[in-house]
Amino acid sequence: MKKNNQNKEKRKYDKGQIFVKVMAGILALLMLGAGCMTIIYAII
């Protein structure tokens, strides 16, 4: 019984970590895109 509970908790934790990493990646891409667009508009 203890092993099953640990596995379920670990899965939830892993899913949470994956979600956080995906969100961080998306935000980083948006930040880079915004920076590039700002530079492009400044040049034009």
C-alpha cells in the first residue's frame, strides 16, 4: 500500500514539473519574440 501511494504522489509531482517546464519554455519564447520585435521596430 505504501509503494502505491508513493508512486501516485511521484506521478503528480512529475506532471507538475513537466507543466512548469513547458510553461517556462513558452514564456521564454514569448520574451525572446517580444525582444526581437522591439529591435526590428526600432530599426525600421
